[in-house]
Amino acid sequence: MKRYKKLLDQQGMTIIELLVSLVILTILFTGAMQFFPQSFSYTRDNQSKTIGINVARNALHYMQGQSFLKIKKEIKDSKKVLSLYICERKENNETVKFYSYQDSKLPIPTDCKNIEINSLSYEVTMEENNDDKGTDTYKSSIIPITVTVKWKGKDSDVSTIVKGDIVSEDLHETN
């Protein structure tokens, strides 16, 4: 009984108990901290992939707004692969940015560069998608297009592809 009273009368922790609890906490926190760099890397890679997909969608949307006959001549008839760039020029003391495309075999124009977001350069190429879909009636009015976006990942080159169609103005409904 005296022994139990002695234990109940003690207050606080001994230095050994304190050290043991610190060692246990250190081991637990060290294990938990291993997850943070991995999750950061995973998040950064997914962010780049999402941006790449959005760049490809924007490029496709831009091309859908261009003249069908011009695109038909440059992509379908000549079988060229086009590159899309962001360009700048001065107008009325203001810098104006705009998209421009050209044959990917040509050097990048001096006032243009690849699309850059969050310090990553995204290289955009567009070509006719040769998946033989559609009827002969619509083949002359629709150009299937594949937009490929490439960029440098942490460990390797990464790319994404978006497919869509450029439709002749003749097929658009008018009200």
C-alpha cells in the first residue's frame, strides 16, 4: 500500500520518460513528413498536365475561329504540321499579344515564342487527324485536327493531345 501511495504522490515526469516520449514523437513526425514532398511533386505534375490540356483546348478553339478555307489549304491540302505561338507587337505605345501559327518546319518568328505559363514553355503543334471518320458528304466540310502540346517535366518530356474538328462555315446553322 505504501508503494501505491508513493506512486500517487509523485508529480511530473522524469527526464527518461520525457526523452522516450520525444523519441517516439520524432519517429512519428519523420514518417509523416515523407508524404509532403511526394504530394507536392504530384500536385505540381498534375498542375502542368492541366495547363497543357487547357493550352491544347485553347489552340483548338483558336483554330476553329480561323477561316476554314485557309486552314484547309494549310493543313488538309498541304499536309503541313503547324505550330502555334504567342506573339507581341507595339501598337499605339501599347504591347499587343496575339496568336500566330505557321509551318512547324520554319524557325520561330523573332517577335513570337512558345506559350509560357508559370515559367514552363508549352510547344503547340497542330495537324490533320487521319482517323478516317465521317461520310464523304461531310469530309469536304470538316477537318479533323489533333493538337499536341509538349513541355519539359521534372524528369522527362511530357505531352498531351486534344482532338477536335474545324467545321466549314457552310455547315453552321444560321437563324
